[in-house]
Amino acid sequence: MALPGKARLHLLLVLLVTLFLFLLLFSTHRDNSVNGKSRPMHVLVLSSWRSGSTFVGQLLGQHPDVFYLMEPAWHVWATFPNSSARNLQMAIRDLMRAIFLCDMSVYDAYKKQQLQPNQAETLFLWYTSPALCSPPACSLFSRDQVILPSHCRQVCRMQPLQVVEEACRSYSHVVLKEVRFLHLRGLIPLLRDPALNLHIIHLVRDPRAVFRSREHLVKDLEMDRRIVLGPQWQSLSRKERDYAIMRIVCQAHLDIYHAVQALPPALRQRYLLLRYEDLVRSPLELTAQMYEFARLEFLPWLQIWVHNITRGSGLGKYAFVVDARNALKVSQAWRQALPYEKVLQIQNMCHQAMSLLGYRLATSEQEQKNLSVDLLSPWIAAEPEQ
């Protein structure tokens, strides 16, 4: 039986609307899919200075599915060197959100000291990002190879920020490494942001090793030291500043850890606590756990690279450079080099953080220098907090 004219017209309109909604849904799903995943993955490596975060950033950044940038908040602090960490926290949060969403125009607010502000070369240590050394940012290397920063810096230069955006959008994962967050409260809005799929890898290191490493880089860390101490800077001697910063760093790790425990279970599952010492003792196992947390495949050629990069013969030639070195020896170097009087001071001011994170106190200079005495407790590392 034939339908009346109005009924046929109504049915046709219903079918057209249904088809339109289906096509819209399909298009949205397709546009939001990258490399077969329905949502891009956003990972923040959260740490403090001289804690192995450059190394961890490279472990993730060398993966062919990862767009990686190192310490974008440097631009905020460099623009406002007379401010304080607390006052700059919200600006850093907004900067990072924009970068996670591949909006590089956010750098416009922090380029007054740059000669060529529209170039990728203005990005802090841009050449440590394999994504800026391979297509579409640079055609001289491929994504499926280990790219050394020194090689990239020589041949992959002067890319406009529009190309950086294009590169960012072509990856399934965006990873940022940052050392300039001293509290979690500035990051909670990003964890709750439905536009992001943020996961946090919280990297910690023995404060005694951090202190020893910082001693070699006083000039390199001058700007950061001033901002971290804020108004205290003028009233403290250089020696007092060194210990005051370590107190702040240790407290920051405590605050971040405890703040995570107060989050809802769904958000706690997006947090991973990782000790640098566990990573260098078992680099393949711990890197595999990091990759699983970030939903990345630990490819065979990356496994070979991780093995080789952690089994070098020395302690490394330069700061902020990941090269082949004996990573385990690096993690223990402080035990021979740091005077016991300094060790005692660090232990006194950081004992709570050390106790929580599984770093045992050296009760004497003999115990400190005896490498057969393990000062790392058998604490369960690299497991997401449940």
C-alpha cells in the first residue's frame, strides 16, 4: 500500500537526517583518530632538575609514534626571570595545554627575546626532539631510526612553527618533559580536561645524587635557582641557596605524591611513579613498563638502543645530552664524590621524601662509600598508583 505524499516526505526527511547524523559521527570519529587510536595520548614527564628526566624524555621521544618537546616552560621563566615559580604556574599550565593540542601560536607571548620568533630554532633545545628531525619537519632522517641531537642540529634547522604544528598533529602521542612544576594543583585541571588524555610519569631521583649533579651546573641553573627561591634569593648565601633549593625540591616530590593519592581512582590510574635508580638497574624492564603505561609498543630496534645507551663505559661527557654511558655507575657516582658532611645535611632536610621514596640513609662515611651496601630499598617501582 502506497504511503500518502506527506508521509513519504516525512519518511524521506527522517532518512536524510539519520544519514546526516551518521556521516557527521563518522567524520568526527575519523578526524579524532590518529594512527588507529580514537584519542591522542598526552604524556607529561614530571620531574626536577638533574634527575634523569632528559634521559627519560629521550626514551619516549625516540619512539616513532611520539611528538616530544623538552621543557617548554623554559620560555615562560626566561620571559619573566624576576618572578616566582608560584606566580608563573598558571601561565605554564596554559602553555602546556596549548602545546598538547598542537597549538604552537602560544609561543607568541614568550618570544620577545628571540631574533626569529617564527622559527622552530627558538624552541628550547628543539634538536632533542626526534619529531622535529624527521618528516614532515625534516626530511633528512626517518621516524624509524634513532636520531642523535647533534646530527639533527647540524642539518635540520629553521623550520616555521606552522611546520611544528603540522608535525605535532601527525603523531598519536604528544609527550612533554617538564621540571618547573613544584605542585600538582596546577596540573589537576589538565588531568580533568576532557580535551586531553593526560598521563603523568613522575620521575624521582636520590636527593644526594641530585645535589651532587647540581654542583657542576651552578651557572646553567642560575635563572631557575632565582625563580625557585623567589624573595629568599637576596637573603641567602650561595651555600644556603643550594640547600634551600634541595629542601623545596624534596618537598615538591612529597606534595605531588600525596596530592595524587587524594585524586579519584580514575585519575590515579593515570599516574606513574618511577625512580631513576630502578630505571638504570633494569633499563629494558622499566622502559617496557613505561611504554605500556603510555600505550606504546617497545619495538625491537628501540630495545637494542636502550640496551646500548645504558651500557656505555663512562659517566657521560655533557649535561643535558643523552649519550652512551654506564647508567648504573652514574647513579652511584655521588657516593664517592660527595663529602659526608653534605650528605648529612641533605638527609636531614629530605628525610621524609627519602623515606617515602625508598632511599636509605647513609649512617656513616664508610657506609656511604661502600658500594656493596645498597642504599635503595626494595620498593615497588614503576607501577601506576591504584
